Amino acid sequence: MTAQEDNNSSAIDEIILSRSVQLKRPLVTTGHDFLVLAKNCVAQGEAFTGIFFLSPKVSIG
């Protein structure tokens, strides 16, 4: 499912990450900001379902 398919294409990164946790699905992204969010989750002991980071040169979809 994409953020667009979930009606979250304009949502901020924190909402998208929260939604992936809610759905118990890992997040696939080319956005560096999600790496910072993941680092913060780990530092704060918060659970998340995982992030797959792809080079921005790779097309998703």
C-alpha cells in the first residue's frame, strides 16, 4: 500500500510512520527524514515495524 492509496500522500512523515506501525507494515522510502525518525524511535525505545531505505535513484512502483 502506498501513502497515496492510504489517503496520506500529503501527511507529515511522523504520521506516515505511525500509520505503518498501526498497520504492522514496514515502511519503504527514499526519504532521508525517515532514517532520522527511525533513529529517534530506537533512542526512545519506541517500537516501529521497520524501514527499508532505497536510494533516491531507485523508482518505487
